[in-house]
Amino acid sequence: MNYHDLTALDMAIAASLILINGALSLLLRLGLERQLLWAAVRTVVQLLAIGYLLGWVFEFAYWYVVLPLMCAMTLIAGLSAAGRGRRTYRGQRVDSILSVWGSSWLVTAVGLFAVIRIHPWYEPQYAIPILGMILGNTLTGVSLGIERMTQELTSGRNTIEMILALGGSRWEAAQEAIRQAVRAGMIPTLNQMTVVGIVSLPGMMTGQVLAGESPVDAVRYQIVIMFLIAAASALGTVGAVLLTYRRLFSKSHRFLRDRLQERA
């Protein structure tokens, strides 16, 4: 099986397909032309930059090179997860970073040390891609969980305050919102697991197959990655929702509604 190198012309042909999105935006008057252009430019620049950076990291595979890159990836993922949603509160960025960092690094450690068992653990060929895939899905779960939590608390404010006024605890008042938020954060991963291999072929598996690896070996790695992603996403979502709960409810069982703010 031969690996086909893509030329600049091949990439240009693929990039031209974004014109379909632009045409639809113009036709339906969506006003997304500038955003599409900016997103396309960022995609090319960011991927080329990370490609050259990873080439350098792979050449100098030392822990003091790999570890700062992994930290930077995690920090950016945490900030990205906190930057979405209609509502925010003071400390949301900290909660998001802690949730993404704790869950993704814990699960990545399990994958590297207990499942794949690479040596050394910071082998960039494994550590960086695995952490990256886990981060990408975890930040989605964290973002959706926080957004749904703040939405449920806002829309159910009257019910929450009634429960508290009748002597209910802060947990009793917030537990339904917590359930809905955790469910919202976990749904994307559950949907992905439901159709993987039937409707869609995941990126890691596709990349290995295109690179000439055995499809069976690629499937084994993808199964491991899917379960790592599912665990990290669930842990990150629960962590973020519980941290949000602690921010918005006082120890004296009061709902701190004033801390929630609409984004500009």
C-alpha cells in the first residue's frame, strides 16, 4: 500500500470547496462570508504552524520540550471551553481550565501508562496526538455542560428559589439542572460512539489507514481512543458542572443569581 503525498495543487483544490459555503451564505443572506474566510485562513495557518512545530518536537523528543507544549494545548482548550455560551460568571475560566486539565490529563495518563504503555511516557508520537484528541472532545463537553447549567438555572430560577424558601438544600434545588447539564455535555460523545465505524470513520483511524497501517490495527487504537475520550468527556463535564454549582450557590443555601451575567 503506497502513501500519496499531497501537493500544493491538491490542497488548493480542496480549499476551493469552501466557496460552496460562501455561495450558500450569499444565496441565503446569512452574512457569514467574512467569518468563513477568516475561519479558512485560520485553519490553514494553524495547521501548518502545528505541523512544523510538531516536526521540530518530534526531532527533539525531550520531556522539557513535550511537556510545555502539552500544557499550552490544555490551557488553550480550557480557555476555549470558557469562551462559549450566552451567560458567564466570575471564575468560569478557572473552573473550565481545572475541569479540562484534570479530566484530560488523568485519562491520558491511564492511556499512556496502563493501556499503550509507551516508554518514555513523553514520546511525542503518542502523547501529543492522544492528549489532543481527548482535549478536543473534553472541551466540548465542558462547554456544553456549563452553558446548559447556567441556562437551566436562569430559566428555573423561580422553582429553585421556591425550593430554597421551603427549606430545601442547595443540592435539592440544583440537582435537576445538574442532571440536564451533565446529560447535555455527554450527548455529543454518546452520539459519536453510536455511529462510529458505521456512519463515520474517526480521524485517527482514517489517518493510520491512509498511512498504510493495517485496518485491524487502526481499529484497535481507535477503540482505545474512543473509550478514553468518553471517560475524559464525562469526568470533565461533571467537574465543570459541579464547580459551576459551587460558584452559584452559597454554603448558606442561597442561589447567587446576581453572579450570572449575559455576555456582551
